[in-house]
Amino acid sequence: MTQFFVASTTQLGSRFRPGRVARRIGVVLVVVLGGVSLGLPGALHAQEAEPQEPMYRVETTGGEVVIGTLVSEGEGEVVLDARELGEVTIQRQNIERMAEIPPGRFRDGAYWFQNPQSTRYFFAPNAIGIPQGQGYYQNTWVFLNNVNYGATENFSIGAGTVPVFLFGAEALPIWVLPKVSISTPRDNLHLAGGAVFGGVLGAGDSEGAGLLYGSATLGNRDHNVTVGLGYGYADGGFASRPAINVSGMTRVGQKTYLITENYFFPGVDDANLISLGVRWAPENFAVDFGLVRPLTDADGVIGLPWLGVTLPFGS
């Protein structure tokens, strides 16, 4: 039920040619993936302006956030020097959480908060694990809904559905999304295995379908590249050939990320898909804007838009 906008070359004029668009998107994908893997994170970190003293982030029970250096700390209160605000006194009973901010989170004097959606691209997950006790709700084009939660540091579980009952249908498609993730000691290489177990409630004796996959991610939560391999199954059997996923993400601003998510099906060239988009992500939500299209010319289709919203939750 995902809604797509499709424009033809006839409607938009002869200056738009699908093949040319595909080549341009392909060039951008190479730039994004190449930049992530060949040192863009290092270039960004080189521009960081680390504060002279340790900085702390305090979140109050009322939802306010104060960032500053620690002036004093007692049993009943905490005093921070919050720069423009001066010294701020916060009562202990009003503190929801307090943590020291790693120096690498400051760039040009500004605080770069944690990526609120670091474990997924547009739709496909990477191999980085969801921290224990944290999770997110993701909605795409209103109809596609996913919820994922970090049960442990290495295992997450999720589920999703399309609410077709809104259109009077009695059957309900659902899927379950388990994932196991392992990171290397240096935390720059991550491995994961997972699955998509799908079925339809209210469809009688219909058999389920889904996907088993493995993936490897190189990088951190702000800049990474992922290669995944998956085998689909349906009607009691597995596909004879795998689906290959190559995706990447790089943070180019405090709230801005470039994302690419691409699928390749050996022996089925017409099914290959490429995508490119932007994620705008303040600290407490994320919005994805993207364009998806077949890698080969597809009867005048320039691209299908992607729009998704993510709301993180948990500790």
C-alpha cells in the first residue's frame, strides 16, 4: 500500500532521460560510499573543537536539557556553567539522567548528539546493534510500520505491520524482525545475522514468507558502509540465488546525513534497485527523504519517492 509518484519523460519533457538520471545517481552513490570508506570520518573529526574541560549533559524530569562544565556537585544539587546561560543550579530530585559528553561530540564548539537512527538506513538494518533498553518506531508513507527494541546489547527484536483493516480487509500482514549483532573490540567492524519472518493473520492456511540474512558494517554510528547477503523463502523453500545489499550513511552536519541503500539480484538485472536520500535528524526524531529507482531503464520511471519518520524511545 505504499504510495508512489511516477513521472514519465513525456510529462517532464525530453530533457529528462531515465538512463542519464540512473547514471548520475550511480555517480553520487560511488561518492557517498567512497567518502565513508576512504576517510571522510577522519576529515570531519579533524575539524572538531574539543572543549578544555569535561562537559556534562543533564536532562531534567521536565524534559529540559542543560549542557555545561561541572562547577560543583553535592548530594542535593548540581551546578553547571552553561556558557550563555551562566551558572545553572539543578536539584538532584529533578535530574532524570546526567552523563559526561565524550570530547568527540563537540565540533566547532557545538554539541553533536548521538545519531537517533544509527542502526538502519531507509529500510534495511546495518550490523550495528540497538543499545539495550533503547528502541525506535519507524513509519513509512503512513502505512508501513516497524517497532524495534534492544533486548540486550547484542540482540534486538522487532515487529511490523500494514494496517489494511483501515480499508475493510480482514487479513492482517505482520512480520517479526530478530537480529543478533557483534562488534569488534575497536568498535569499527560489526557483524550481524537476522531474519524477517512474515505471515498474514486471517488468511487461512497461507504459508509464511521472509528472509534470512547476514551483514557486515565497517565504521561507526555516524559514518558506515554495510554489505549484506540474504536468501528469501516462501512456499516452504528458499530462493536459489541471494539478494545483495550495499548501503552507506555519512553524517555531514549536526542534523544531516546522506544515505544510500541498494539491492542487487544476481541473474535478475531488471530487479536491481538503487537509492539516495537525506536524513534530517534532530536529537529526538528523524525524517528520511529519498529517491528509489531501478538500476536499468524502466519505461520512463525516473524515481519513486521515499518518506519515512523515526521516533526513538527508551533509556
